[in-house]
Amino acid sequence: MKPLFAEPELLSPDLLPKGYEFASTACGLKANGRPDLALITSDTPAVAAGVFTRNRVKAAPVLVSQEHLRVAGGIRAIIANSGNANCATGASGLATSRATTAAVARELGCSPEEVLVCSTGVIGVPLEVGKILGAIPRLAQDGIRSTDAAARVARAMMTTDTRPKWSAASFRIGGRQANVLGFAKGAGMIHPQMATMLAFVVTDAALARPVAQSVLSGVARRTFNSITVDGDTSTNDTLLLLANGASGCPALRADGTEYRRFVKALESVCQELALAIVTDGEGATRVAEIEVRGAPSDVAAEQVARTIATSPLVKTALAGGDPNWGRILAAAGRAPLAKGASFDPARVDIRLAGTIVCRRGEAHPFDENAVHEKLLERHVPVVIDLKSGQGRATIWTCDLTTEYVHINADYRS
Amino acid sequence: MKPLFAEPELLSPDLLPKGYEFASTACGLKANGRPDLALITSDTPAVAAGVFTRNRVKAAPVLVSQEHLRVAGGIRAIIANSGNANCATGASGLATSRATTAAVARELGCSPEEVLVCSTGVIGVPLEVGKILGAIPRLAQDGIRSTDAAARVARAMMTTDTRPKWSAASFRIGGRQANVLGFAKGAGMIHPQMATMLAFVVTDAALARPVAQSVLSGVARRTFNSITVDGDTSTNDTLLLLANGASGCPALRADGTEYRRFVKALESVCQELALAIVTDGEGATRVAEIEVRGAPSDVAAEQVARTIATSPLVKTALAGGDPNWGRILAAAGRAPLAKGASFDPARVDIRLAGTIVCRRGEAHPFDENAVHEKLLERHVPVVIDLKSGQGRATIWTCDLTTEYVHINADYRS
């Protein structure tokens, strides 16, 4: 398993992509006065790609950003607020998101379509757009290219997150270095179907637009779409990629060594951000890596892994460090599989934190105390081998604790 | 909504079906010495029907009872233990269930196929069948027809249940009274796909076998299959119906007034037991009735209702009495619907405890404190009108509290 989330202070200045500036502020959307508005700008129009929620309830900023990605030739900025999701807010919510992109465009001297907008926070409460519009002129002037400013962007995106989340990687093309820097937020309502709550990745590599979209979709499936906190798919899930080419590297094509280096850097950044989200899952104390092998297909493996990863009984057992593999087997048994894809419960092996506890669907003797101790670590690998094919999938999930209930029973009232 | 679960002491002796006896004991499967073995016998072979879990991991007693129902001409007894599910126990688990039915058959002087067997408790631990076999001779002698003995059967079925669950109803056929008495257990791993954890209904009405099975399947769908505690479908779900005809009433046929009276009595008993289970959901403090109207079809309505009813964010908001309807709308938006079945989020109305809080997909002003107070009651009706058709469904769910986490994080270790 990859090492968990690295703290932001570890970011080295020479990993900052060229040609981007960062700014953030507290415009008053969060009652506690914390930062709640962030702006990322590209000096030149960047090639952009996006992956958005599959929830049929889509927030206004999702609809506006999707439209702008379709029509704009390039993207100059991403503006994001926390404290309010601007979702289930009807026509006035759409007007709010449009006014926000127009205000940013005015400051940058570009068209509103060149600005993407994201919101995160409570659903169904009208967004006080005046606070955002009032803050934009100053925000646009404040933008600088520094690791500190980038760290503050990650903070301004937080809602119930306990830590800001970013990740960086670099790779070389034609003798030059290109960088990839990603930001994410998310701790609850995490069960991404196409992306996660909010994540932005900027690179100074040069990419063609179709390449950008296809690589982002593939990476999203293996990273953000492979985590879950509570099985609840958000209405605002958005993953955006900007590529402005400011590194001076030659444009990447969808093949060759250099392309593979870029995909590897992008996937490393997205993977780290995705793990940072599940590690910071609301109330979570540990993360389980649910790996399903030997499934009839990769899709079936993913369905089994996802059912296990969202089972409240599995997640509470994980909270207690309880080697209760019967709950894992029962969850696998109820996984919805496509017609024809099945498995024989009497062949299943289960390994908890490296110890085999179930062999051929039955108890296999193990040292309960020793496994209990290993289950109390922050990282718990769980391997389920269905012995029914070659399909594989891995889903990361966190434990379900009393703290999750406290956070969510007290969110508004 | 129906009144919640009535306590067992309210059962009147003249509601006891004729021709059945009840016995229970503590045979030592439960470490705390509580009753863990129950026997229901019919004086004569009863017509029987069963509805079982759809989990592809099926416990040994489920497989044995399914087989016996297929081959037996009539059923003389149901033997049920708590404290161990006899699931994921392989060939020796099957031998255990068979030995149990054989031991009961020996005492009753019938064939093993005339005995049904059920188990509930922890998964994956070999069942100490010696304890059960040792207790059976005495258990078979102890059987009597009394409300006290029936109440003790309900107690011996309990695992994490805090209350025994039974329900009774009567109806008249051709001038005679026939009775229906049902027992159930279940508090966690509750998301029945065909039945619930364990429920037994006995009647002294006379029924043909095909009638018994079809009426039971229909009633199960509207009652036990319409509740959820945690979305986890058990490996042992079993609902059994015995009809021995001891009332002396003429046999019921699948039409006519008297048949409808029977279905009504059976449904009333199953409904009350199902609500008793969800009310006693692990850690639950209240029950929400999630009613979806205006869906493209009844199936779509059920999928939306089920997605809302299993959302951890909806269930924690319910725990806090938080009128956070945005979480309900977001859950509806991610419900998996069949191709072609959809709805427009911008038409959805949501009513919490009688108060409209969302109209046409947007916030509708309401008195937050007043609704909060109503959400703290034990029964919370929630109505979601999709305005996209005539489909309807109702699912009952309980809140997700810190106590649920305590119960399940501490179950074994």
C-alpha cells in the first residue's frame, strides 16, 4: 500500500508548476471565519478536462463548469468556495454560479466561459453570492506563485476535513522538468462515481485536449473512484485538470515513454489525494484496503469490493479491530453482480492484515489476539480471493466510528 | 403509520392458534446463560411455506430447511437456536443442522424432513451441536400450549434484540375463529431481500400448500422486505409459515372474502413483527417511514426509498433530529434506477413529519425548530414526491446512532 498522505509542508518549491498563481480568503460563508474562497489562475489559457458526479441531482456549479468546459477554447481560472454547495438552489443557484465566473473573468480580462466554478458545503441553502462577488477583486490581485499560497488554497476548500490535502509529482520530457500539483477536499458524503468531492490538478506540461480528458477519466477510475467513506455520492463531485504548457516541454502525445511518465505522475498525485480523503474520512481512525481477487471479471471484483467497503457491519468491526471475517463474507455474498457473474462461497479465502482467517468459506484457525493487534494499525490490508476467475479490484474505505455519527447528527441543528 | 410494536404481555390466550406447543431452554450456546434454543411443534403435520435469504452465502440451516420444505408432505416442528448462525461452517455445519432435525424427529416420532431448523448469531464459528442435541429430549417433553411458553420462544430467539417480538391476529371462517401467531428476531444485519433474520408464523387455519407459499411471498414483500436497519442482508434470513388446520375451519382457497380476511390477519402480524425489528434496530432511537410517491414505477419508487433508507447521512441526520432534506434529495439522486426510469430533481417535493421543506427541488421556508421537535419523536414520516409517475413504495428504517457503532465494534472482541 502507498504511504499515507504527506503533510503539505513537505512540498518543495521546485515542484510548483510554472504559470499558475494561487489566492484564498475568508469571505464570510463559514460562520467560524475560516478561509472559504480560493482562486487558481493560469497565466495563459490551459487545456482542461473534468470528471463530474453521476448523481442525477447536480449542483449549479457542476452544471456551469460542464457547460464552460464544452464551449471554452482554454481555461484561465478555477474559483471554489466552501461552506455552501449551491445545490438544490434552482434558477437562482445557476445565476449565482454564472455571476461568480463573470466577476472573475472581469478581473482577469477573459470571457466567463474561461472560468470554472466549484462549491462545497451544505445542500439546499441559498448561497450568499454577494460575499463572493465582494471578495473577488482583491482575490484576483492577491494571486502569487508560492507553496504557501498553494497550501492556503487547500485550506480554503475544507469543510469537515481535518487536514488540507495536496500532492505533487514531477517528470521529465525532452530534458525539461514538468510538474503536477493536485488539491482535494472531502471527508464525508464520499462515494465518488466519477470523481470526488472536489479535486484540482494543475500541470505545466502541454497536452492536447482529447488526451487530457481520456487520461483523467482513466486515472479517476483507479484513484478517486476507488475510495468510499459512507457510500453517499455527493451532488458536487468534481475533478478538474489544467495543463498550461508553461514548462516549455514539447506537447505530450497519447503514446510513448513520456506520456507514460505523465500518467504515472498524475496517477501518483490523484492516488495520494484519494487516500488523503479516505484517511480523513469523517470520524475515521484507520483505512482498510479491500482487495478482491479471483472474481469472474474486474467489474464483479469491484462490485464485491464496494459492497464490503460500504457495509456498516464491516466498517464498525474495523473500528473495533474485530477480526470478524463472517461479516466480510456475508457482505460479499449480497453484492449485486451482473447476471451470469457469480462465485461459490465455499471457495472463498479471506486474509486480514496478512493472516489467513477463512479458507474455502470456513474458519481457518488463527491467533485472535495477534490479528486484533494488527487490525488496530492505521492501515489494514484485507484480501478476499473468490477463486472464480481473474478479475481484480481494490477499494479503500475507512472505519465507521461513533465520531462519524457525532459529526453528522450535529451538522446543522 | 401503524402503532409501534405491542409488548408480548398484551397477547390474549384466545389468540393462541390451536394444535401448537411451545418450549425453550438455555442450552449453553450463549455465554451469558440466557435462553438460546426454542421448539415449536404442531400436533399434526402442517402445511408449510418459507421465504429465505437471497444472499449467495447461505447458512447450513437455510439449506437444510429449504430441502425439507421441498420434500416433506407436512411439517411437525421448527427448532431454532440463537448464539451461533451455523454459517460458513462447511460440510460439518450441514451435518450439524441435519443431526438437529433428526434428534427432534426422534422425539416426535416423525421423519427428519418434517422438521425445519434455524440458527442465528455469529458467523463462521463451529456450532457446538452437542449442547443442542443434549437439550432436545427435555425440550420436546416441555412443550405446552400457553402464552407464557410462546413468549419464552420469542426470548430464546434473541441476539442483540432488546425485546422479544411477537404478534397475533384472528379472523373468522364459516362461523369459526382461526388464529395467526408470529415470532421474529432481528436488530442488526437487517436488510431483508426475501424475508428477515428469523420469523415464524403459525396458524390453525387450513390452507393448500401453493396458496400458503404465494400468500407468504406477497406478504413478505410488503412487510419484512420493506425494512432496513443497516443495509446488510443476513445469511440466515428465514420466514416460515405453518398452517395445521386445527381450528376446524374449512380450508381456505385463493379467492373470496375469507381468503382476504386471512391475508389481512397474516399481513397485520408480519407488519407488526417487521416494525418491531426496525424499532429495535441496533442502537435505534426512532423509526422513519420513507414513502416515495410519483415514481416512474413501483420498482423505481422502492429503489429510491431503499437508497434513502440506507444512507448513513440520512440516518445520522435522523439521529440528530436534523431537518437536513438536502441529504435526502442527494440520496434519491444517486439511487440506481433501471435504464429509462428517471426523474427530474427540479420537480421533487419533500415533506418531513408533515411539513413541506423542499418544493420543486428547492428549499421551501419552514419553522426549523418546530420541525426539529417533530423529528425527535419515535415515529417520523418522510414523504418524497418525485412527480414523475404513479409508482409508490414505503421502506421503514431506523436512525444510525453512536450506540449502533458501540454494539457492532464490540460484538466479538
